[in-house]
Amino acid sequence: MLKIGVLSLQGGVEEHLKLLTKIKNVSPCSVKKKKDFIDLDGLILPGGESTTLGKLLDIFDLKDSIIDLAYKGVPIWGTCAGMILLAKKIDGEKSHLNLMDINIKRNGYGNQLDSFKTTAIIPKISKFEVPLTFIRAPYATKVTSNAEVLLELDNKIVAIEQDNLLATSFHPELDEDLKTHEYFVKKVKAFKSSKLKAAK
Ligand code: GLN
């Protein structure tokens, strides 16, 4: 079984847990204390409010636990506010976990257009269109180093992968489509198999 944690401090936790239960060989769990992070095979940082999430990570002293996982190669996926937490640069603000080589514009779609739905093909994730739900979403203005753009919509970068890290501006947990979760689970599975092989 693949043990995948969802950071459970604030935001869209239940929706991710619910979708993960639909995928074979995945045991989803909520994580909120230091000890919960120790034996995870994968971690999701959900959407919510990144300033609040950043403060809660400091209050509960959890930043190092997440950074340690990232350095060990454990797959981590940030959706929306989670993507903001992963970034090394946020326009006009201090960054949080400093893990991904991306520059973020928070609430990048402005006020009128702050929530919308669309669809797109994300070639690495699926050859069919996947639904994309944006809610007061950020986007990346720039990726550097070996961060790879998985999807750009109207000159806004909305899905990025950098080694074990994945970030999406949109919320796949709010749609019925499992493709993005399945893609993340594939990364988790590959990480766990390589870890088991190395231990032999
Ligand atoms: N706008 C939020 C922020 O800046 C993110 C919104 C979301 O996660 N749905 O934190």
C-alpha cells in the first residue's frame, strides 16, 4: 500500500482524501503533527489560503518535516495554495517552503475572473482533456532550473513538475476526473519501488 498524506491544517483536505480512496493500493491519511510525516510515501499540500497555511506551518513547526521529505525524494504535490507554499519566489511576499524553482503571482486571475472552469490536455498526465477548476488561483510567471512546465494556458503557467515535486494552480480534487491524482500516485509508486530496490 502507498501511504499518501494530505496536510490537514486548513483548506480542501477532505476532497483530496476522498479522491485518493478511489485509487487502488493507496492508503490516504491526514497529517498534522510532526510524527505523521515520518513514514509517508507521498504528500499533498491542498488548496486553501497560503498566508494562513504558512503561519500554521510555523506555529506547528512543520516546515522542516516537509522540507526533509522533499529532500529525501518523497513526491509532494501542491494544489493552488499548496503550489504557493512550494515556490521559491512569490511576487511581493516572503516564500514559505522554498522548494520549487518557480515565481508565483498570487490571485493572478484578478477579481472578476477569480474562479472559473475549463478543460485542457496535459500531455504528461493524460491524452484526453481533463477538467480544470481555478479558484482565486495563482499562476507561475517563470520557471527556472530543471522545473518543467506541464501546462500553460494563455501565457500563464498552471502546472509544473520538478523532480519529485508537482504543482498545479487548479483543483483536480474538485472534479470527478482521477487523472491528475493517478499521475501523482504513479510518481509515488515509482519512488517507493526505487526505495525498496535500494534497500535490497
Ligand atoms: N488565493 C489563495 C492564496 O493565495 C489560493 C486559493 C486556493 O487555494 N484556492 O492562498
